[in-house]
Amino acid sequence: MEQRPEPGLEPYEPPTAAVAQAYLDESARVAQRREQHIDRRAAARLLLAEGISFAIYLVVLMLVFPPAEGVNIIVIVAPFIVWTQLVTTLREEYGYQRRGREQRMRTAVMLILLAVVIGSLGTLMLGVDIPVALRFAPGVLCFVLYGLLAWGEWRHATAERIVRKRAPFDRGARLTTTCIGIAVGAIVACVATPSALIANIVNLLAMLALVAWLSASMLTQGSQLALAWGPFLWICFALSGAVIIALLLLAQFTSMPLTIGGYVVGGAIALAFALGAWWGPDRG
């Protein structure tokens, strides 16, 4: 390759074979040190959890669309926003690369799922009745694709286990956790509320609060909340999502009176998050 030195400077002398080999050896050592800081086993488990969560989300979306009278499917969006932010924080902590092989594979999976979901919802909007069994197809495809991503990460994992410390559960994390619990509890209560106006207002306020938290987290280089939570709060979050799905499906396919039960469960979820934030085993 022809050298083009700066004007007035002598041409660079090409490195000797020994120097070139030293550069290559150092590049390999840099790549090895990088791998030591990437927890691919944890990333694989996180990808599997993402696959399960997104699969359930897609299945529920397909089952309740179009929604029955009095059913507000917007309630499944708020937990999805919280989950997305928490997962983003964990992914970066485990050494996820925003470019390269990981990003290309993840982008391809998201584009495939987006095309399938848009096609499926578009078909339902046109009035075509999709059999119940086929409505599970997007969720199954999501689980399979994320499972393949998780398997790819696990195959490249190093033998050493990386030990990471939890982030401090400070006052800011406790307040944020309490607010998330209140928002999620309010949304749960609104799944079965008889007043559509009240449900829409509460959902709108909860969504605005969560979007504000998401924006603030992005401006401050991410939220450390996911790194501060312990098992108790993660269980609370998982159970709240399960309750929302259960109430949504009951409201869609049954005529059971769910108003009082929704209020009680929503209050219990908000209380559980508050207790976990200030007095629970995860408070740090």
C-alpha cells in the first residue's frame, strides 16, 4: 500500500515483522481482557428472561386484540416501559456491546418480530378472524429467537464466573421504587374499573410519570435501579405483571366482577413495593 506522508515529513518506515507480530499479540490480549469484563452467562440468562417476557407480552396482545368492551389494553404498555429500562441497565452492566455481532443479531431479531406483529395486528384490524392457536405464533417465534441469542452468548462465555456487587439502594432508588409501585398498582386497579374515563386518566398519568422517569434515566446515563433491586422487589415486579395479564384476560373472556378485586390487588402491589423499598430485605 502506497504511503502518503504529511507534507514536509519523511515517509514512515514500515514496521518490522517482529513489531507487527507484537501488535497482533497485544490486540489478542486486549480482546481477552475485554472478554474478562463481559459476563456472557448473565447476559444469556437475561436474554432468556427477555424472550419469555416478550413472548408472554405478544401472546396477551394477540389474545386481547381487538379488545372487548371495557377492556383497555394500554395497561400492558406501562410495565413494558419499566421492564425495558431495567433490562437496558442490566445489559450494559453485563458488558453488552452497542455495536458488533451482538447488536446486529439483536437488531435482526427485533425486525423479524416487528414485521410479524405488525402483520398479525393488521390482519386482525381488517376483520380476519385468526384462530386462537395461530395467535400464539408471534410469542413462540419470539421465545425461539431470543433462545437462540441466549445460546449464542452462553457458548462464548468464559469459564470464570464474574462476581458483581449490587448498587447502593439509596434514598433516590427507594423513592423511585415506591413511585413505580404506585404507578403499577394504579394501573392494576384500572384494569377492572367500571369508569372508562377514570381508567384513561389514571393510565395517562401513570404513563406520563413512567415516560418522565425513562427520559430522566436516559439523560443521566441510565438508571441504577435495576442494579439496586434484590430478589424481593424483582418478585414484586414479576407478580404485578402476572396480575395485570390475569385481570386483562379475565376482563376479555369472562363477565366476572373484577372491580373490587382489582382495587385490592392494586393497593397490595403498591404497598409491597413501598415496604420493599423502605423496610424490606432489599433495602440495603
